[in-house]
Amino acid sequence: MTSFRITKLDMHQSYFVGKVESAGKEFSINVQDQRRGKVLKMPIKPHSKKHRFLVRFTGKEDIFVEDYLPYIGESEWLEIDSDEIVFALADKQDEFDTIEIVDE
């Protein structure tokens, strides 16, 4: 599993941008709806060669939202395209503090 700590997440019209940290490194993040289909791109190469990963946002008081997303490849940003995740962030963006990518 790869874990990212959310340090900043701001809403812009219908998408979110911000910063996350993993293994002592900071990365930019973009979360948007599924205009180009469900998408997962990561700045860290996954441990597994699976094609779909469980992406879970978690936070205080056991709040979470998750979706299975196809891994499209590497990117300098953490890129997540998911209607379910965007809708949950729109309601409670300040309550989420961690992103887990389950790749095992």
C-alpha cells in the first residue's frame, strides 16, 4: 500500500488541487471528475503490476470514500479522476487527511 498525507487541498470550480506527502517527498495532486474516464496516475511506481487499484481517502471520525481506478501510468502529479471521490470531497474536503493506494 502507498500512503499520502494531504497537506493542502483546494477546490477550483469542479476539481481539486493541492499537495500531498509520501516517504518524505512532496507531490502535487489533482482530483477531478471522470471527463477522461476513471484515471489513476502516480509519481511513485506501484509495487504491483495490477491494472486497477483501490484508492481510499480517509479522515477524522472514520470518514472515507473509495473507488477502484485503472492505473494509467506515472506522472509528476498524483492524478485521480473519479466522480465518487470528487463528490465526497466537495461535501467534506477539510475532513480528509490521508490517501491510500492499495496495490497489494
